[in-house]
Amino acid sequence: MRNLLKKFVNSLISVFPIAVIVTILYLVQEYTDFFNQNTIISTELLIVFLICSLCLVVGMTLFSIGADTAIENVGKQLGASFAKQRNLGLVIILMFLLGILIVIAEPDVTVLASYVPSEIIDPNLIKIAISVGAAIMFIVAFIRIMFQKPLKLWYTFFFLLIFGFASLFGDKDGPIIDLSFDSGAVTTGPITVPFFIAFGLGIAGIRGGKDTGTDSFGMTAMCSMGPVITMMILGLILKPTLKAPILSTEITMSHLLDCLVNSIQGIGIALLPMIIFFIIYDRLVLKNHKNEIVKILSGFLFTFIGLVIFLTAANFGFIPVGNALGKGLAVSGEYYPLLFLISAILGAVIILVEPGVAILANQVEEVSSGAISKKKISITLLIGVSLAIMLATFRVIYAPTLSLLYYLMPIYLVSFFLALIVPDIYTAIAFDAGQVASGLMASNFVLPFILGISATLDNSSSGFGVIGIIAAIPVLTIEVVGLYAEIKTKVSYARARRRVIEPNDLQVIHFNLISGDDNEK
């Protein structure tokens, strides 16, 4: 009961700041002339939003219980089991299937696919492309851990491959590049992150070795690189004309039922194959006790119910409000300062309420032996993500034709340079940090907010790309604080040596050993 209450409070804290921001803007709209009588958020939409916010909290709580009981448990068991298998070909096949099943079940992937009009790209095709890319990199990450290959070399190679594919697109194809980087960022969400981390820990724990700590990180980030490549390949094949989508703000009972039915179908179809896979593998290999199987299946049930509630609430009330804010505030240049202020606040909210950030901060403090405190890492990420969202807002308003690559390439080039200097563990944590920051709030509120701005301005910007920027900047910030920690540690050691070594320490002191007989004399 205490654990349930704790998860409910954590979920409430995650949603509450967004609800406060929206409510304050509504009150300003209703009781002042700041918006010149323009309706940014209707009363009906606010009521629906607040109800859906509470539903979102309930859904996140139930899902969190299910993730702890089922997803993390299954991930660790499968990781340890696969690491023991001698038939590498069979393991690769199983991991490919498992990777597809896990990523298709990820709600953030479903949300992103729903933003793209079906007449331009089929949402199911987007989900397949993302899941295949993630599954391939899931295998690559497994092989890297098993054969103990340096993580930074793999990152460098695949990002060079990504930027190589990006160079094949023309100036008018910027939106598909934006969507591709967003696709990689949303791959790592509430289902995939705990599973990938647990899977990596399971493998590293069985394999052992001196790099076990480093190997337990990095899998999450590697799995996010594949979808960027596969979505670019899909873009080269289909050559879609992608513009900022017009998201629905309809508030009717029929729309609510549509959202509910679509969520039940989507989550059911996504989770069922994963459950079947685990049951078959358990009967053939793991052979868990019956009580353990019942516990895991009950966890999947909580996951299903939680995700259905979450997606229904997000689609019906949360996403429309974020989109309405962006649309309403982009109608006049006098509101632009407020747009940038809200962008900065959203960045702060994401870091303050994202559960994964607290876990990451604890890990960095432990790895740095206290040289980087949890408070310091949280502030660093807060500033980084706030700047990322403000940068995305600036790009949509003032530089819609400037390719996303001009923003991302300098960030990653500096990151790879720092990777040559800082210890491998910081590089692994840094790339995972980007995925932690681009969590639920990024795809369910920040992206609709930016899409709303783009739709109102109706310029050449698609509005996509903000999640890709959010995922990139924490990589740089974590490596910078890692470099700071290394310098601080070396300076501390140097000062300690100077205090220990005195001038007389260079003198030789002779000791005469006295035998027992001599002592008696």
C-alpha cells in the first residue's frame, strides 16, 4: 500500500506543474486583457484537461506498478538467460523479435505516429520502421557488451552513418530529418527504458569483467539510433511531403470513445505478443515457479490498464491543450516572449518531474564519488533541456528553413571530442541521459506545443525535431560535468600529495634490527 501511494504521489508531482501552468494561463485569459479577448483555452477544454490530468496520474501509477513487477523482471531474466546461451544465431533471432515487440508496445512511439497524417505516412508503417531499427540496434548493443567493445567507437560510427544518410536529403526534405530524430528519441520511453536497463544489467551481471559498470549503461541510447536510420530510409523511399499536422481538439463523447477503443486495441495488440513470447520462453528455458509467473502476468495486467488510461487521457485532453497553447500564443508577435518563457518553464518541469532524472543523478553522484552532486546534475540538465525547448521554439518562429542538422551536428561533434577525454562511464551515462530527458512530457505536451506554433505560422517548418534536440543537449552537459569531475578529482589528489610530502621526506631513515639476544644484553 505504501509503495502504491508513493507511486501515485510521484505521478501526481509529474503532472501537477503542467496543470498549474495551463490553469494560470486560463485565469489570465479570463480575468485580464493580456490576450486581447482572444480565446487560447476554452472553459470546456480546461475542464477536460484537468480531468484527463487526474486520469493521467492514475494511468502512470498503475503502469509504474506493472513496470516494476513485469517489465523490469522480465528484462533482467531474459538478459541473464541470453548471455548464457551458446547459440549466437538463435539469440540474435530471439532478440530481434523481442526488440520489435518491446518497441511497438512503447506508448511514446504510438503517440508520435499519431501526429503524422495517415494519408502522408501510415502510422503503422512508422511504428514498424521504428521498431525494426531499434531491434537491430538492440542486437548490436548485446554483441557489444558480450565482446566488450568500446562504447564510444560504436557511438561515433553510427552517428557518422546517421549524418551520412541525412546528407542524401535535399533542402526541401528537412521535415523527414526532423521526424527521424524525434523517432529515435521517443523509442526510449516508459516501457523500453526500464526493460533495456534491466536487460543490460542482466547481461553485464552474467558476463562480469572490469567494465560491468560501464556496460550496464549505453544500451538505451544505442537502441535509439536505429530508428533514426530506418526512418530516413523510409523517407528516401516514400519521399513524403511533411508539414505541421493539425491536431484534433474535439471534445465529444464519441471522440472520447474513439480514443478509448483505439488505446485498448493498440495496447492489447502491442502487449499480447510480448506476453506470449515470455510465456513460451519461460516454459522452454527459464522455468519460473508458478507463483512467479502469476506475479509477472499480474504486472502485465497493471501495465495494460495503466497504458490504456494514460493514452486515452493524453489523446483526449493533454495533447489538445498543449497544441492549443502553441496555436493561441503564436498568433501575434507580442506573445513571443511568453512563448519563450513557457518553453523555459517546460524544460524545468520535464527535469524536475521525470523519475528517470533522479535515478540518473544518483548514478552520476555514485560514479563520480561525490564530485558531482545530485543537485548539480539536476540543475545542469534543467538548464540544458530548457535551452533545447527554447531553441526549438526559436527555430520554428525565426529559422523554419534551417535544417535540424545545423543544430545537432555541432552538439554531437563536441560530445564526441569530449568522449575522447572523459572516462567511458560518463559517455555511456551521457547518451542515456538524453533519452531520459525526452520522456513522457516531451512527446505528450512539448511536441504538440511546438506543432501548434508551427501550424499557426504556416511556414516551411514541420514542427518536428524538438524531441531530437532535447535528447542531444543532455549528452553534452553530462560530459561537461564529467570532465569537471575528473579535473576536480585530479586537483584534489595533487593537493593531497603536496600536503603529505614534506621537505624532510626526502631524507633516508635507517632502521637497525635488534635481535632477541642483543636485546637481552
